[in-house]
Amino acid sequence: MINLVYKSVVVECSTGVEDLAKAIEKQAGEMLNKGYKLVTMSTIGADKAILVFKI
């Protein structure tokens, strides 16, 4: 039996695409420190992104 644990996080930034990219990198780094690895992400417009992590 395979037991995979996933966690999704929504990152929001209304100040521009460059700042959204920085917010994504920051969140990915924080989750990496908690033992999660970024699996995939999807952007929603220019101000939101959904990040999916796997432990």
C-alpha cells in the first residue's frame, strides 16, 4: 500500500507578476524546510498561484 500525502497552498500577490514569482519561491522554500517537495503549480491570472506539495 502506498501512502502519499499532498498539501496544496494558495499564494496571492496583487502587486505584479515578479512579486508573485518571489512569493512562490518563498513559499516553496518554507515548505521545503518542513519536509515538503513542490510537485506542481498552476497560476490563476496574474495574482494567484496554487502550489501542490508532497511529503
